[in-house]
Amino acid sequence: MPRIPLVDVKAQYAPLIEDLRERFEAVLDSSTFIRGPNVQALEEEAAVYLGVKRTIGVANGTDALVLVLDAMGIGPGDEVICPAFTFYATAESIARRGATPVFADIDPATLNLDPEDVAARITQRTRAIMPVHLFGRPAAVAELTGLGPPLIEDAAQAFGSPGIAQSIASTFSFYPTKNLFCLGDGGLVAANDEELAERIRMLAFHGSRDKTDFQFVGYNSRLDEFQAAFVRLFLTHLDEWTRGRREAAARYVELGLGDLVQVPEDETGHVYHLFICRSPERDRIREALTEADIASAVYYTTPLHLQPAMRFLGWKPGSLPETERAAQENFSVPLWPGIPAEVQERVVAAVRSAVGVGVG
């Protein structure tokens, strides 16, 4: 039997290859490769889709975070509260600005920031809270907003989730495995404040509006015309892909995977960037999956507060118990829009062979 990948990106874009070629040739014929009409059109279309005032295309999701922090004037002496159970770029962007990442623990059911723990970590130096909509599940934005500091939503894994991007600024990645992706690198900032949006746009273009007068010390962070053309096409299919992801997640439950391991609780806004399971027997389960020629993965096994680059902050093992437990137990199984039912049946059978009686 063929190997089952964790994600099959080509299964999503293969039916669109002719459309992609047409868009590639149109950009090639235009000879406009930077700051062209596709970038402008994508920014307008994404703003409408997200229900925000403006969006700005940038080079990648990490730049998007740094640009927002810079535009908000966050830097040395400031604190930003964020999770430690997430990709390094979240805390890296804060530290890159000279600010201090303050890690808060997660809710074990959602794997997102625990608002109660966040509230306990707010100080006079807190300039923002940076929740991550982890694995496609929206964070508790309403509760976090009520705590006072502005929210910067790290939505890299959640494009297409309803109700996100309603804070002052949100950031997205178009990395090829994301729900809305490009065929290379790319990112986006969504802003609900016109002045902030204009500052982000200028910072992304060397601190300038016109490449003649430079108002800020900025960056060179641009979404290129080819990638914008591709993302515009993919955006028209995103809702269909999201339905496919949710159907695949529901099928895992129907097949009994939740009787064997802990599976994510469903909610309307979950867009299942990944299907993350938990089990104390994770390693044995992954060995069985590997033996069955099925890909799996684990995430954030060394949480950010224990990463070597963050040791200067002084965190110790045991500081964030739910984060550290999730790091030891989580693993993902294959999921993508249109994943065949028989593939998911193979996955569940392999897990069952490892676990036996299951979680009860």
C-alpha cells in the first residue's frame, strides 16, 4: 500500500494547475513582479473576506508579527503575553523587537491561551497580548479582549476561521502547508486601525510611501506578484477546503479514533489546520503508524519557555504544567481536504493496533 503523508498539499492544487499556469503566464507577460495589481487585489479581497479595514501583503508570517509590534511602538522595557505552546516565531518576534515575551499557560482542552492565567501575568509593562489560534482553533478572543491590553492575533494557522481578526491587528502566514497557502513564502497583516495599517505598510517598504522620502527605519518585506496571484486563486476555494477539513475531522470521530486517544473537541470555528491527538502512549502509537507507512508528527516538544534562546528569561521546567504536558502527549495524524475515507480507516486501524482497549 502507498505511504500516507501527513499533509497532501498537491491534492489541493493539482486540480488547479492549469489555472495556476494561466496566472503565472499573465504575471510573466505583465513584467510587473513587485507591488503589482495582484498584490493590491489580494489585499482588497482578503480584507473583504476577513471583514477588516485593511490588509497588507508581506514576505512571510514572521515579518507580519514583527511589523505589527514595530508599528505599535513595542520595544525594550515592554512585555507581551503569549503562549509557550506554539511555533518559535511568536516569541521570537517579541524578542526581536527588544520586548520581553511573558509566557502564559494553556487551556488543556483547547491548547490555546488560558485567559485566567493570562490575567494573572498582566503588569504595568504589558503592552499587548498575542494569542495564537493554534492548529486552526480560534483562541478565546472575547475573554482576552476583556483583560485590557490590545490583542495581536497570531492567526498563521487559522485563515478561514469565522470570528478571528477582529482585534487591532492579526497576522497570517501563506506557508505551503497552511489552510490558505502560496507556492513559496508569503504573509499578510490584517488591521482594523487605518493609522496603524498605514504605518505597517510603510515599515514593510523601508519606512516609505514612495521610495523617495523615508519616514521610518523599516524593512524590506513584500509579498511578490506571483504568490499574490496564486493566493487569490486559492482564496476562492478556501471555504470548500475548510468544509473538507471539517468533514475529515468528523470522520475520524465516526471511525472511533476518540475511543483510542484524546481527539480535539469540535467547535464551529475550528478549521483543523492539523488534527492533533493526545495520549500518554504517544511514542508507541507513532511507532505503529510508522510501521504501517503512515506519517505523523509531534509539535513543540520543547516549549518556548524552555528553548535555549529563551533561557535568559529564567523559566524552569514545571513553570507551565499544562503546556509541558501537552508537549509530551500531542501528535498529529494525516488530514487534508478530500482525504479519502479508506486512508483515514488505515490510520485508525494502526492506532488501534498500538493502543488496544483505548481511553475508555
